[in-house]
Amino acid sequence: MKTFFKLLTAALQAYVEYVRLQRDRHLDALEDRLDGLASIGDPHSKLLMERVAKRIKRERERIIRSANSDAD
């Protein structure tokens, strides 16, 4: 039974790392989109840049809140 819990713990830790990797890739994709829009520079792109920047800010705030949600 002890071995089972070690395996379960390792699997859960791997899953947590996988979720973190997906989150980081999502943020990287948003930042890449922001860079692409910045290179265009027309008014429509500037509006989209503001929206993407707000999404990035919300994602980062959500990450910080979720990391601190365990703290009492």
C-alpha cells in the first residue's frame, strides 16, 4: 500500500507540472501574439494589443491569486 501512495503522489506531482507547463505555454502564446500585433502597428492592431495585454494581466493575477489561495 505504501508503494501505491508513492506512485499516486508522483503521478499527481507530474500532473501539476503538466498543468503549469500548459499555463506557461498559454501565456507565451499570448505574449507572442502581442509581439506580432506590435509589429503591424495599425489602429486595429493597437486595439487588439490592449485587449491581449489585459488578458495577460488577468492570467498573471489569476496565477498569483491561485498560488496564494493556500495561505491563511
